[in-house]
Amino acid sequence: QVQFVESGGDSVQPGGSLKLSCATSGFTFTDAGLAWYRQTPGEGEEREFVASISMTGERINYKHSVEGRFIISRDNAKKTVYLQMNNLQPSDTGTYFCNAGFQHWGRGTQVIVSS
């Protein structure tokens, strides 16, 4: 059974940093590209793309608004993908999810950026 368990979310002030983790199981991690998504309060159930990393880690893409502030990485031995978030802004507020192209989603981890 595919599982994604996100963690690391918190409430921080603008300019702060957080590191999100997503532990995975139920699929061959080294064969999968992974991505982080964000669900914003008031925007319904739609999850917007934030960042992705290829199975080799060589190709990385970011949503334009987070480029230069967020860093996605993966640890194949731990079957975990990370999102280092720096210089957080109120617009980064939301629930963050990771996925590898499956229909099943985890519960996400909440990030609140507010002064």
C-alpha cells in the first residue's frame, strides 16, 4: 500500500525557515520522481505544484514564486523527500503534501506564516 507521511510543518514568522519531510512506502522509491504540492486555505481541494525532483535527483523544478527560497532533496536510503523552506512569506501558508504520481495522498503537514 502506497503511503506518504508528511511532517515538519509549524507556525513561523515571515522570514523564518522550516524543513518538511515526507516518508514514503509501498513503491520503489528509486524508480520514482517526487513532488511537493500545496493546498491553500480557501482554494478548495486543488493542490498546486511547488517543487519536483527526478528519480536520479538530476532534474529539479520549482514553482516560480518559491525559486531561490525552497530546496527539494531526496534520501533514497531513507525513502524520504525533503523541502527546505527559507525566507518564508505569508503566501507560503498552506498544507503541504508530497506524491509520486499516485492517486493516494497523505494527510499533509500544515505551514502557517504569520506575524
